Amino acid sequence: MTDDLRQNSVPAEFGSQDGRLADPAFLVNGDPGEVAALLDTASGPEARLAAAVYQVSADTHREARRVVRRQLLALDAARCGDRDLAARISAVPVEGEPEARWGVEWATGSQVNPRFGQPLSGHSAKVTGMALAVVHGRHCVVTGSYDDTVCVRDLATGQRVQDSHVPDEEIGGVEALATMVDHGRPVAVSGNGYYTVSLWELEPDPDMLELGFSGHSYIGEYGAGFPSAVAMATLGGQPVVVSAGDGRVEVWHLSGREIAYAYMWPQGGGIVVIRALATAVLDGKAVVVAGAYDGTLRIWELPDLREVNAFRLPEVGVFRLPAQIGALTVAEVGGRTLILAGVGDSLRLIDPATGRHIGPLPAGHSGAVEAMATGVAHGRPVVVTGGQDGTVRVWPLDVGRQLPKNPIAVLAFPSAVSAVAMAEDGRLAVGFGHDVAVLAPR
């Protein structure tokens, strides 16, 4: 909280409304017009902070349902640096709605007016990738951004563990990010807009830069495509990197030596944009699964990229548009290993042997799915999706062989959700706009 919010510089006659403004229940359940009319009357520090928090998303509060307002207010309180207020807002009951299943632990506030508080600074451009790692014994969230940086923060507190490092050469913004452990040391790999794949040291030697960097060309025989998706796998005890971009998938050793490459040809020729990539084990084989914007799904065996299967999802909508695949992962559902894919605004279960969708489509996002992660929350295996509609949706994977019609939780954010990751204890990291938030199960 900044000093100007602590100072009582407003005339005392306005202080009679402070109790109402400082009441989280009034902020959540009160008529937005009535709340807005009182914001300028706040005189005490608690009321002034509450008013500042409400103003961050004031335009949205006018039309939002109360359960959405509760989520946004808790998030904005954390963005303004008051975790206690965020917790009290999350605990406010909303008639006809369940209790909040996740509370906001912390959030950066890059796009919050500095006079509203002292939020943790986030990135200066869109968050594009997110992964988890253990760095110096601390559980951390690692984020990449179009601002050319990779940032490491403590998952519990939001404090920086490593300062971001911008390489001397231009990398054109981080497009995708993945982490893994290489012989006991945590590393991150990023796909960048300047046709490079970068290796980042998360626990560097004392004489090294805080985040080491190595790059290599991504220009192939049939043209160049920036690596818009990356994943990592371990083969025979050795880590490998898989990157994908405009029609080309490559497997790399961590030294930068290329192991194999393959192309994903679209129908009718040309190139296809690959934005979704995952490594998994299918039928006892290590594979990589890639999804493209023309609805193509392809599976290759690692490390030589021998093709295992390929299929194209049916076109969708009245205008027969391509089934754009924006995110995917592989998980066990009802005893079967399936591909979970964000196709347009919907989440689909896909049989990796046939390419067929399993079960009816659940109630999806109102914008394209851009991010996906799996984990365990509240004792249940779940898949989490983030979309351009500014929501995160949590779906249970233990309810049979198909997804339920509705998610068990919907979390609201003030801008499109571009990255998600789930820790072993159910904590959920979310990238939205320039910022990052961590929510914990309640």
C-alpha cells in the first residue's frame, strides 16, 4: 500500500461511509452504482485501498455477475499488494453460488496504476509461456514474454528468485516455454520469435550470467518458421528438446545439436501453423504430439520422429472453418490415455489411435483456448484450460470416459489468459496480459 493511500487527506465528513467500503461483502454484493458513488468519499486507509481496488476493474463490475466480481476483486486486491484483503474477498458468500474453490495468493500488477499500491512488477509485454521448476530448493513459476525475458518467481510469495536476462542479440520475444531437470540442474527452454531456441540456466554457476543463453538457427530447407511451441522429454536418461513452428518439428540435444526433424504438411500444400505440442508415452513409446491451426494432429515417435499416426479433425461451424488446435496435452481419462485438445473455444477428448472425438462437447469458453495444464486439485485429477475470454476453467478427469458438461470451477481474469500451470499441491499459476497470478485451493 502506498503512502498516499495511508494518508487521511479527505475531509472527515466523508468518513461515515468508510465502514461500508471497507466491508468486502459490500464490494462483492453491493449494487455497482451504489458502490461507485461512494468511492470518492473514502477517507481512512482501509476504505481508500478498497476503493482503489474496486476502481481497477470498475467498468467490468457494472455488468459482471457477483461471483465474477468476487474473483476479479480478489485478484485486483492481490495486484494492489494486499493479500489479506484478497483472502477476505474470496471468503465472501454469494447467494446461489458455491464458495470460491481457489483463493488468490499473489499477483503482479504491471497494468495497475502505481498509486493504487505497490504491486509486484510483472512483464512489460504479454506473458506467452509458463512452466514450473524447483530452483535453489524453492518451488518456482517460470514465465516468458514478448518483452524478450524469462522471469523466475517463488511460487509461494511471488518474489524474484532470478532476475530476467535479455540476451545481447535480439530474440524477437519469447513465444513458448518449457522446463525440466538436466542431471540435477533445472533448465528452461524457450522458443523465440527470431527463429531460435534458447536454453536458460536456472541455477547458474557463480561466474555465469544469471540466466545463460544459447541459440541456434531454426531455418529449414523449405523456409523458416519461428518455434511457437516447445516441449521437453527424457530419453535413455538424456533430456531432449522438441520445438515446432510453421510446419516443422525438430528434436534437439541440449547442446544445440539437431537430432531429427519432420514436416507437417497441410492439405493443398503450403505451410501450417503449429501452436500446440506435447510429449507423452503411448503404448510404451515416447512420442511427441503436435496440433496445427488447420486441425491436423500428428504423432511421431521420439527421438527420430518416425510417424506413428496422423489425422485431421473435422471442420467446424456453419462456414466449415478449420478446427484450429491452440493447446493440447495427453492424460489418462477413464483408464484410457487420450489427447486433450483445445479446438477453437472447446475442449475435446481425442482417441490417439483414431483421431475421433469422445463424448459430447462440454460447455466451452467464449473465446479460443490458448493454454492447458493437468494436475491434481482438491484430491481430483483435473485439466485446466485458459482462453481468450479471460477465464480459466477446471475440468475433472475422474468422472468416467468423457468430460462432464460443465467445469467444476470458472475463474475470471481481466484479460485473455495465455498460460497456465498447476503445481503438485493444486496451486494454479496463470498468465494474463502482462501479469502473473498464483491461486491456491481453498
